[in-house]
Amino acid sequence: MRKWMCLLFAFCVILSITALTSIYSSAVGIEISHGDRVFIRGVKSGKYIDVPGGTLSSGEKAQIYEGNQSLAQQWDIYMFSDGFFLIRSALNNRYLLSVNYLESSEGGAAANGSYLILEYFPDGTPIPSRAIFTTVAYNQYGVSKIVNKQSLLQGTLKYVEALYGATGNETKLVQWDTYSTVDTAFNQYWVFESTNRMPSYGISHLVDLLGHCDYSGSTKYQALFNRGVAAWNAYMGTNRFRQDTNLTVNDFTIQDETVASGNPNATASTDYINKKVTFYTSAMDALDGDVIRQKVVMHELGHVLGLDHSSQSGGNIMNQGGFAYWTSLALDDKASYNYNIVNY
Ligand SMILES: [Zn+2]
């Protein structure tokens, strides 16, 4: 593998790596179907729908919590033929996510502010609409809203969201009307991630024998680059990325070019042979804002560390088509790094 050409929001062009992609194909996509076991990640918070304390009790409120891959954050999808589905706890499939309309301020399952709870249904119990959901797709990257069926039947669609838009651990979940400006920065948006993930490790990297990635050169996106470096270093717990000095060995160079030859939509590339990360200013400048540009930067730094493209959406930096407005490392990014580090 010589070079990654990275196109966010375009087709994934991977040079000389066709054979490798099959290795990752066992990672399930995020369009849910019957029998899938999934994590459900909030786009705004980056946190996962979670059973508090990992202990089920009927009536307990569901919450969001930082990803830890435990069974408390795993959900089994039971899909009906009409596309509606149950969200069953992997801890015990008789516990379903449900809307607790009895606690709502206004009464009735269609009320704003009704909490999402874990509700126990003994075997053979008919499942009421309050424990049945469907999704409304938001974009092609697998981001969707989760709608409660009871609210739909009552004609006032309510969407699952974190209470008051909070993003902290243990924030409870409620249902609410749509209220947009993309529902106050994605509080009503969710991504289903397969638990059948595989580490997305590459076969090359630009990490030197001392475990550093010392860079020289510069880019017009330097401020974003520096932020990306800081974010990766913070996660890694070490300043693996460092600006090159005359006391260090240069591991790679950063530079800008106007446009990628043969690939005008490419935003950036990582070239392992020539040890270069190139940003293509034409495509970069066309992106919708610095948040997305910073994501591109962090994505290339992932390649420098040897990370492959991730098949997992849900805000993963290493997912080519990943959700754009997100610059924190996500679960699969971290898993990929944690796996890859043994190769340094
Ligand atoms: Zn890439």
C-alpha cells in the first residue's frame, strides 16, 4: 500500500488495497435488521444508550454513557416485517426499551418528556406500541432518528433524545417533538453500530522506532492540524506526534497542493513511501467548515498511525463517509489504535 487518498463525503478510493478490504467485510453495517446486536450512539454526545449500572430492573430509566462495549450498551434488534422493531437488552432479552408515559408531565404516550425506560415483558406477553420503535433516516451515513410507535399512532411523532440536550454520563433519555436547527445540533440523532467490529489496522505506518511521529513542513490548515495532533496525543496519553526539531528524525512532512492528480475530489492523502501527508486546498476549502476540515486532519493522522479505514460509521474519524460534524475519536477509532499500537 503506497498511499491513502481520502475523500470524505465521496466514494472511498483506496489505492492498492482492494484485497485487504475483504478482511473487514465481516463488520456489519449500521442499517439494522432482525437479529442484529448493536450499540446505539448519540450523535451529539458521542455516548451510548446504556442500562444504568448494568443491572436491569423494570421501570428504570435508560441513560447515555461513555462507550465501554459492555453488555449494558448492547441491544438486540427484533425486527417485524413492517420495519418496526423492539430494542431488547443484551443482558436479558425480556427487557425492552419502552416509553414510560405514566411519568410524563402531560400524560399519554405521545407526551413530550416521557422517559425511556427498561420495561420487563414476561414471555408470551403482547408487546404494546410504547415498546416498539422505528427509524427515520437522516442521511446516507446511517444517522437516523428513533421514533416511538405509540406516538406515531397518536399522530404526534416523538423522537428519542437526551434530556435537555445534555451530554454527560447518566443523562436520561426522553422523547420529544422535532424542533430542528438540526434538532439542536443532533440531540435527536442516533447511529446503530454493530458490535461485531474488527480492529481496522493497516499494514503501514509512519511511527518511528522510538514510537514517535515527528513532522516537518506546514499547511494552511496548521491551526486545525495542531488541534488534531493535540486530540490524538491526548487520547494516546503521550506526545507521539511532535513537531520535528534538529534533535529528532523526521518521520513525515506535511504540505499542501491545490488538487490531487487524477482525483479532484480528494481532500487529503497519506503517502507511506514518500512519508508525506498532503492536503488538497481546492477540495479542503470546499468543505463545509473547519469542523469537517479538522476531521480530515485527524483522519490522516490516523493513517500516519497505521489505521485503516473503518467500516463503522457513528462518528468514527477513520470512517470515510462518517458523520461530518464530529471531531472526537470514537469507539472504533480507539479500538483500531489500541490494536494497532502493538505493531509499533
Ligand atoms: Zn483515508
